[in-house]
Amino acid sequence: MRENKKMMVGLVGFLAAIVLLGGYLLFSEKNSYAGGSAKQVTAVVEGTEVDLAFKVPGTIDKIDVKEGDKVVEGQLLAVLGSAEIAAKRDQAAAAYQLAQAKLEQAKKGVSVTSGSSDATVKQAQAALQAAQANLQANKNGARPEEIAQLKGKLQATKTARDLAQTNMKRMEDLLKEGAIPKIKLEESQAEFEKYSAEYTATQEQLNMAQKGARPEQIEALTAQVNQANAAYQNAIAGLGQVGLRESDVKSAEAGVKQAKGALDEAEAYLRNTQMIAPVSGIVKSISSQKGELVAQGSSIMTIQVENDKFVKMYVDENQLGNIKVGEKTTLFVPSLNKEVNATVQMVAPAADFATKKATQELNSRDLRAFQVKLQVEDIDVRPGFTVEWHLKGAGARE
């Protein structure tokens, strides 16, 4: 019986110890999430990496950097063999120049054709108007004032002819007497013949004006009008050639645009044979070597972006209260045995997962974790380092 009593006492004591221990642990856990206990969050430093590839396939002609080299944005890193692409570029450039020359020639053709056609039309129009006026004048007959003018002209030429005849006879007498050389007589004879011819022509004009144009003259003048009109119509038709020339210009302009597009494409291909650093940083890895044939888009090297290091911490919701984007904080780096500065860059808008599940205990609930991204500012910190962030519950940080 005594032994049974001892066993009962021992069992009761053991159970009491378990109850006390459980209560202590439960109290400690609740106190931890109420803000009385510090929490350490651990993460690994990451860095932004940029994988580089050629936009065109080809054989690597040279690689100007090696792993670990520092590079700056815009620096030439590698080059593909480009003899074929350069030849295509030169061919496209020649085609573009030829298209431009054709366009200039077409524009000059429009200018010449337009100027020539305009001048031809104006000239033909003037000739037609003159022929029509001449025909109409002959049909109408001479006006009284025109007849009066012809009579006056006839009288003047008759007077001049008579004077010339008198002068000629006087020169003949003087020549017989030996008073003048023969040349003087010849000059007077020529003057007499001149005025005689003018008198005869004026007399005929006056007779024609008084009688009116003959039928054959009207017919001839009508034919001249018809001929002038045909020339005028042909000149107008020639203006259509300007439209054809302008169509040639539009076609040539389209050819220039097409050739320019082909040239731009060839130059773009040629530029794409050069790998240019898009960012400054350190060459982390090189996966291909000189002489290798690489496919379009195949990664050739990776650059670790300079001074772009960060950590992603998963923080319980109880620690989020005072964590604000843009705030400064400190992280501990065990490998460097020092604290470094960091800036809160992002707090996730929603939880990622639960770090503690609710139990059947009163007031128990799930405890969820939110991602917090911090930018690390210390240059000694490298991607891959482990860092610690010491926080307190309810948002209070140490």
C-alpha cells in the first residue's frame, strides 16, 4: 500500500510539473506576441542580376571582359562576326542612294515638264487668239480710220517718190556735166526705187481695204485658225504629262521609304552584333567563349548590378506596426561582425503565409507573415551574406 501511495504522489507531482511548464510556455508565447519579447528575422542578401544575350545569331568574334571585371553602362562587352551583315548593310545603303537619285530625277522631270507645258500652252493660246483676230478683221473689212490712214500714207509715199524722181533727174544732169561722181546718181536712183515700191504697196493695201478680203484669203485665214486651235489643244493635252510625272515622283518617294526601311533594318542588325553593357556592375559569369556559335537570345554573360543589394525578410504581422517604407534601420551581418544601414523599400500589401496556426485555446488565432524588402547600403556586404534583423513585437523595434 505504501508503495502504491508513493507512486500516486510521484505521478501527481509529475503532472503538476507538466502543467506548470505548459502554463509558463503559454504565458511566454503570449507575452512574446504582445510586445514583450524580441524577435530575430534572418535572410540572405540578394542582388539584381542582368543576363545578357545577342539579338541575332552568330559566331562570337571577341569577348572584351572576364569574370570579376567591373563594367560601366555603355561599355562594349562582346562582338559577333559581322562580315555578312556589314555586306548587307552596304547593299542596302547603295539601294537607298539609288532610290534617292531616282526621286531627284523624277522631281526635276516634273519641274521641266510643268514649265515647258505651261509655256507651250501660253504660246499656242496667243497664236490662236492672233489668228482668230486676223480672220475676224478680214471678215469685217477695214475700218474707216484704217482707210484714212492708208490714204495718208499713200499721199506721203507719193510725195517722197516724186521728190526722189526730181532729185534723180538733177543728178543725171550734173553727171553729164561732170560735176558729181557716178555714185551720187546711183544713190538717187536707189532712193527713187525705194519710194516707188512703198507707193505701189500702199496703193495695193488701200485697194484691198476698200474692196475687202477675197474669199480665198478668208479660207486661208480660217485654215490658220484651225491649225492654231489644234496646236492649242495639243498643248493642253501635254499638261497631262505633268500628272504622270507627279505619279512618278510619288512612286519614287515610296521607293525611298522602302529602301530607307531596309537600310535601317540592316544597320539595326549590325548594331545587334555588339553586346553593350546596359548597366554598371561586375561580370558575375560568362557562359560562352570566342569562336562559339550562339543562338539568338542565348545568355552569354551575367552582370551583378553595382550597389543594388537587398534582403527580403518575412515578418510576423505583430512586428509590422512601426515598419514604414522609406525608414532607416540597421541589420547585423555575422560574417562581417558589424551592423550595416538599410532602408525599408517595400512592405507587401498582403500576407504570404501563416507562421503560427490557431489552436483550440481561447483567443487563439493564425499568425501570418508579410514580406519586407530592405535596401542594403554598405558596400562591404555581398550577395549571399546572411543578415539578421532584430525586432520587437507589436511593431516596436530595438
